[in-house]
Amino acid sequence: MKYLIFPALFGLGLVGCSQKQTAVEVVPSQTTMPARPTSAAVASLPPTVAPTPVATPERSSEPATVQPARNIIYQGNLELAVDDFDQASANLDRLLAQYHSYAGTAHETRADGQRRQEMTLKVPPADFLPLVAALSKLGRIEAKDVASADVTADVLQALASLNAKQSTAAKYRQLLAQTTNPAEIHRLEEQTRQLRLDEAADQARLEQFGARSAWATLSLHYYQLLSTAEPDSPLPAFAPRFLAAFSRSGAFMLEIAVALTYLWPLALLGAAGIWGVRRWRLRHPVQE
């Protein structure tokens, strides 16, 4: 009986060792195998979409240039013959107010059988051509000239020259603050003075371009022929004419008296000759 217990215990020990080894082998296999997603999880995932390339604008190697505002100078000349001077003047005032223009100068004359008006009009450039067309309907056109000039390049050139001179003047001022040589100081001061004169000339040129391009200039001349029955000037009164005639006749008589004073030697000689002839006849009577 004692000998049968030992084999039984030995068998139980072998069985326990085999179960422990199996458990140890199962655990590593469960930890090392990756979890596979189920078919339902795979079906719920959204499909992978390839990214669409976004079109980006091509960058030019050259910088974008900004077009400057154009400076255009308009000028013209218009000469008209009208039938009614007063009506034409009233229509002219209406057109000037309509096209936001004004008269710079005006000169009216009445001579040589004409009543004439000469004006210099200042017109916004955008209204220049429409105003010229409207004024042409006030009468009969005898002369019409319109011209324009683009001075944008001249304005840009003057502006660039002014900026360059201002930059150079700033450098000269910096050099004047740093130098101590009297000769160099005198040279820099002279150059700075010349630059200031050039800057003033460029500034005046820019202002001139701005003034001429801001307002167009139109020289307007219109006239009306006067009838012959209407005198150009009122007739003078009778009394002034009488006084003028009396003064002229008196002056004429004085001129005659002055002329006779130049002839007094001849008159004296003539009188002496006549007296001598009469004496001689008295002394020598004619014998029949």
C-alpha cells in the first residue's frame, strides 16, 4: 500500500507540471498576435481618397507694375458768328454752369460794325469736348481748333528728378554734419544750394503740369454784325460842334496873320516903290 502511494503522487506531479507549461505557452501567443479588425469595422471606415492637387497661381519673377494716372492737357480755339449777341451770351452762361466751367478772362468790344466778345474759358478735362460741341451750336463756326498733349512722361521724369535731388541733398547734409574740412564744407554747401535751386525748378514744373492738366483752356470768340442804321457812337451835340468850328476858323485867321508877318519886308518895299513912282510922275508930267 505504501509503495502504491509514491507512484500516484509522482503521476500527479507530472500532470501539474504539464498544465503549467501549457498555460505559459498560451499567454504569450495571445499577447504577440495583433488584433485583426472585423469585417463590420472595416466596412464602417470611410474610403481613402487621394488628395486633389490645388492649383496655385504662378508667381512671376518680375514685380507687378502700377500704371500711373495719365496727365493730358487740352486746349482749343473757337470763333463763332451769331445773330443775337445777348441771347448767345445767355446761352453761354447756361452752358458754363452745366459743364462746371468758368470764364477766366472776358473782353467785349463794339467797333468796325461788330459787337465782339473774347473769352478764355477754364473747363474740366472730362467736359472739354462736350462743351466745345455744345458751344459750336450757338452760331456759325468760322474757326475751330482743338489739341491735346499727354505729359505723363514729363510729369514722371520731373518727379523722379525731384526725388533724386532730394535724396542727394539729404546725403550732402549728412556729410556736412560729419566733415570738418573747411574746403569740403564750402564745396558741399555750394552743391546743396544748387540742388535747392534745381528742386525749386522741378517743383514749379510739376505744379505747372498739374495746373494745366487739371483745367483745359478754350479761347472763345463770337461776334454779331451791327446794322448800318444803328450808329456805332452817338452824334455830338450842336454847341460843341459850333465851338469847335469857331476855334478852327479863329486858328486859321491867326495862321494867316502869322504868315503876313513874314512878308512885311516885301510889303514895305512895295509901298516905297509905289510912292517913288508917283513922285517921279508928278515931277515929270507927260507932255502931249
